[in-house]
Amino acid sequence: MKLPHRRQFLSAGAAALPFAPHVARAQAYPSRPVSRLLVSGVVAGFLVVTLISPFCVAAFGTDSIPQLGGRNVRWNANFWDFQLDPPPGSAHGPMKTDPKYPYVSQCQNGGCNTRGDLRPPIVDTKDPILKPWAAKHMQETNEEVLSGKMAIPFTSQSRCWPGGVPGQLLFLQPMYFIQTPKQVWMIWERDNFVRRIYLTDKHSENVKPSWFGESIGHYEGGDTLVVDTIGLAGGRNHYIDSFRTPHTEKLHVVERFTISKDARTLTAIITVEDPDTFNGPLTLKQTWRRNETEVREWVCAEDDADHFNHNLHPMPRANKPDF
């Protein structure tokens, strides 16, 4: 089992930024130098990042580059699920839960519900957007919960797995950007997951499927980063959302990250296509709010015990050390 590599960081600034699409490595935790290196190594090495004031307000021009990151600029997701309706005229929106089983998302509009009756999501598998095999797979995961076999259905961020694309955009822990002339790095505080976006207009001829695939991007309109991703691995625990919606390796995702004029809000409009899973494209939406704080270290899987005997899905384990 392979997970996104978290250790290809610099020890001396920008001199040797790796240029290899999403090398996936197993997670082991012998040491955790990443967050310190991000602050003192990578970030210090790129003046384009460190000289950005975390309190600046974007002044957009059609040829300008939106300042998505800074030394202490983080983005916190507002929603645990893809709940927001897409823009008018968009394709099919996000997957929905079965109306027969009331569901209130644990986190929405920037706040989390820690009280009350939290019920697991039971997905509407009769949605015609789904191919038969995908509907069958999702119904099987529904039945695991309804039968009592699983008290809590699988969600990647609850069980320390990567979220993939676009599922990683639902992670509640802060997200950071590092922007350079040739790459944009998206970094999550959770396990310091790193997703690399290459500022070029052409994908590699042969892309090896991985958790985050191969992402290429460009800027538009002075306020938007457009990202095109292919090469996303499918199979066990690979979903596009928190509702266990599967996909194949034919998944193609286009994301448009747009920063607000006051630089306090980030919005992503995501188009998902997979001809082997869906009968048409899906359009998803996520938003983030901006905070000023440094990158911190967050280890998810240090304690993988099922203390309350919920028959939880196993956490990822490395088959061998990554050093």
C-alpha cells in the first residue's frame, strides 16, 4: 500500500526543488522534520512566498498571479461534505444522501456539530448519474452501516488515509499554498500531505496512477488557479467525496480555485468526469476561510486502536520504512 510521499522537502531553500510527479511512498513515522523544513527551508528559500504579507489584499489584474499563500497563510475548509450547489447551468451537482435516512453533516459553514444525534450518511444509490457497478458498491457500503456491521462508514480523514482528488479538498485541517514560477504546492497540516501542481500546459505521456495523480495548472484572470488532474488511482478506499463515491483510473478532474477580492475567501469549482463510473460530469463546490498561522505538525495514525469496538476500517500501515 502506497501513500503520497511527505519527505521530498528541501534542506537549503530553492536550490533543489524536486520535479517528479507525485511520488507515492508508504507512510512510516520514524521522524517528522517536514513542518520545520517547510518553514525554515522551503518557504525561506522562495522569496516569492516569504515576501508576501499575510495581511495583504489582492489587487487583481488580468495578467497578475493570485497570491494564494504566504508564510503564515492557511485556509480552513468550511464543509466536511460537498454540500454546496454548483453555479447555475452546471452539470449534475454533488452526490446526495437518501432522503429516507435523515443526515446532518458534522461540519458545515465553518462550524462543527459536537452535540446532538450525529447519524452516518446513507447515500442515494438510485441517482441515475451512477453506473450500475458504482451504485452497487455504494449500496454495499450503505448496508454495512444499516446492518450494524460498521458503526461508522469509511471516510479518509477519519481513518488517516489520503483523500485523493478531489476528496482531499474536504479535509478540515488547514491547507497551505507555496507558489513558485514552475510549481504550486498544496500542503495539508494533516500528515503534511503534499500535492504538486506543475505550471505547464501538457501532461506526461505516461502517467503512473497515484493518490494525487498528475496535476498541471495555469492562472486566469488574476484571481484564479486552474488545475487539470489525471492519473488518479482507483480501487479500495479511493473516493471522490465523503459519501464513498468510487471512481476508476479514467477519472479526470478540473478545479478552479478563485480567491476573493479581499483575499479572505477561497472557492473551488470542481468538474469530475469518469466515463466508467458516471453517466455524465459532476460539478462540486468547496469554500475555505483564511487564517494567519504557521504550519504545524499533525500526525494522524500514531494510535490506531479501535478503543470503542466500532469495527472501524483499518488505518494505513507501511509495509517497509521509507528511509
